[in-house]
Amino acid sequence: MRRRALTLLGLLAAAPARAHSELRRSVPAAGAVLRASPERIELHFNERVQLTALRLFGPGNAEVMLPRRPIREAATEAIALPPLPPGAYRAEWRIISADGHPVGGSISFRVEPPAP
């Protein structure tokens, strides 16, 4: 019995693991400090995904309204931004990965006041 359990465990360990989709990079990059308001947010994933939600929160945790866009399969999404005043921002995203699982994350960045 023990030998059969070890054999089964070995077979399961040898099976290829299917990884969820992941964010490879973003514009602005996580932790970026910007001297001007970004024109857009870009999300670059390792494979085609469906972006189901993107919310942007600014100073005082106020939500910044973003334009609506259709849900589609793509490895890259670019969403136009309104002019952002100086302050800290957090973009929260949710996707449906290629394997059908929901995945989410957030990116924080900062817009600094213009130099005098």
C-alpha cells in the first residue's frame, strides 16, 4: 500500500503544472514616481487574458472614473486616463486567465507636483 501511494505521489509530481496568467509589466511600472500624469495604463500579461475589471484609486482613496471598454481576449490592455492631479494612486485589476481562473492584482504609483 505504501509503495502504491509513493508511486501515485511521484506521478502527480511529474505531471506538468498549469500556471495561471500573470502580469509581466505595466506602464506606469509598479512603484513608479512620475513627474507628469500618465496618459494611459498599460497591462502586459504573459498570455491572452480577459480583463474583467480595472479600478483606479487616487488621493484620499477616491475612485477615478475610467472609460468603459469591451471585454476581449488580449495579452496587452491599454486604458486611457484622465489628467491625474499629484498624489498616490493604486490600480486594481482582475482578469480571467487562459485556464479559466480569476486572477487579480494591483499596481501603485505616484504623480509628483510639477517642478517649479
